Amino acid sequence: MSEKNLFDLTGQVAIITGSSRGIGRAIAERMAEHGARVVISSRKLQACEEVVQAINAKHGAGRAVAIAANISSKDDLALLVNQTQQLLGPVDVLVCNAASNPYYGPQAGITDEQFRKILDNNIVANHWLIGMVAPQMIERKSGSIIIVSSIGGLRGSPVIGAYCISKAADMQLARNLAVEFGPHNVRVNCISGGPLRTLSAMAVGGFTDILDHMERKAPLRRNITGGQVGDCAAFLLSELGAGMTGQVVYVDAGYSTIGL
């Protein structure tokens, strides 16, 4: 008699935002490896389709589909959920990974437009999307949600302060929703990652120096990988994580345990 695979996600339908690259793609790939059917979503359909082709080539046709959506648009998010239901069925898993950070510098220099964009895309959009899938999960008394935050939410920063504010709010959003949804067997957790060298991080001037510093200071003396964040997500979403909700899990090479 074979042992039960506690990581098994076979048949689960999952939406992962911001999954055409970086952490989101790594999470989607891990979920597909464990049997889930995944929706690859970001603003650009072509980038999503490239990831879908790679996943389906490895795991079989139909394991992944591409649906483009801009998280700043409530209509786009509603379309994302509706198309997922039409193509794959009810949503079992939601991973809110997409985020933006259009400003790098002291808080005094950020424009109102930049500040609002960060808060809207990194917090409000998560609230919108969760509100679109949670009612079905509550009705079925089954579902799991992950909000991808950052260890930036634990500290102040002289250069990415607004982003850090938004990520701290994501942690609290997960805790609040865990309390609300828990009686209905719907779990909400948060993954806070870093240091991690993604394309978006590398595009920010001066951020490479910050990541170099974090790598030297982290107890493990290395950066984490997107795959390691994906492994954590698979754990939280699987039966192994069934007892966890309202938690913030740090995948950060131990950096959050030390001083600056």
C-alpha cells in the first residue's frame, strides 16, 4: 500500500497573480508539479502564455491556462475569476502575489499618485480579488488563500517605505481574513520573502547593493530562491498545512531574525 502524498494538490484550481515571472511563476510551477491546475496571470498575455506552454509541456495539456489581468482594474479581476470558472471550474486556491513599487527614495519625495498606486495594487487589489473568490469557498467550506508579502513589512526603510507599509498591511489583511473565514474552513496565510533577486528587484536602482548586504548578513549567508518560496506555498496549500491560518511564514534565509 502506497503512502499518501500529503503535498497532493490534484484537481485543485488555483489563480496566481503576477505569475508570468519571479516568485509567482515559481509558486505556479510548484503547484502544477503537485497536481493543481493553475491560472497564470499578469498584465501581458504573451508572457503568461509562455509560462503556460512550459508548464503544459512538462505536466500535460490543460495543467495551466493564461488569463491576462491588470490588478489595478476591478473589472479585470472580476473577468479573471469568471474566466477561470468557465475554463477550469470553481477556484480552490488563490495566491495574491502581484504587487508594484513605482518609487524608490525617501517618503517625503513620493507623489500622491505613486503612494496611491502602491497601496491600491499591493493591498486594495488583494482585498478585491479575495472578495471575489471567498464567497464560493465559504459556501463549499473549503479553500486556501495566500498573500505574498515581504520582510520589508517588518521594518522601516529610507528608500522603499511605501512598499514596506503596504506589505505590513498585507500581513494584517491575512490575519483579519483568517479570523473571518476560519469558521468556514477557509484558510488565509501570508508568505514574507527576501532576500530574493527577481527581475523587478534588479530593475530598481541601488537595490542590488541592498540585496548584497542582506545576503552577507543573513544567517544562511545566501539569497533565497523563488523555488523555495514555491515550496512554502505548496506546504501551506496542501494537507500538511491544514492546521495553519492567519500565519506569516518568513522565507528569508533567517534575515528577519537579526538586526540591520
